[in-house]
Amino acid sequence: PKDPPPPSSPSLRSSNASIVREYSFIRRRTNSDSLRSHGQTTVQTYSTGETVEIKRIVNSREYENAMRRRDPRRHVVRQERWSFLIEGGSFTVHKYLSPRAGLCVLHSQGKCEVPDWMG
């Protein structure tokens, strides 16, 4: 596997910041047409307190390899998502299937209020 590229933040490039914490996770998304895409996110926290996320697309072979090497103490999170627009606001409902089956989280973006029927 390739190392992530150096941080793009000017404050990290010009300082002697060192990585104090790093972790990575993989993701597989399946859309309504059953098409799958895979990604890897590496999160680096620096001694300056700044956090950098490096995302890359991975192919199915890389995904399967990472799944075989994953930490068995970590949970695999499975969820369904529904996204929609209402009155200029963007909403996404996350329904967790595991490890907390039944938990639903509503995210909203934009300058909007949650409609009464959602509250």
C-alpha cells in the first residue's frame, strides 16, 4: 500500500509538526442499483492539534484485503441512508443496522429549520 501524500495544510508543511495519532478505515457503499464503490480514509492528528483526513478510492481487491486485515475488536458499522431536500435545506437520515440496530440520526445542512412533522 502507498503512503498517504504529505499534508497539504501550509501550517503543517512549514512547521515541525509530527503525527501524534493516525488511524484508517475503509468503506463500501452500495447504491439503489447495487453498484458498489470503495474508499479508504486515513485520519492524522498532528502535534499542532490539526487533523487531516486523506481520502482515496480503492478497488474491490484492496477493499477485500483490508477487510481480511481489519482489527477484529472494532465493529463493522452497517447503515442505510436517505437524503432529501426540503425548503432549501438538505437532510440525510442514517438508520443503523449494526451494531446499534434501530438507531436513527438526522443530519441537516443549510439555513433551515427541521419541519414540524420531523420533530
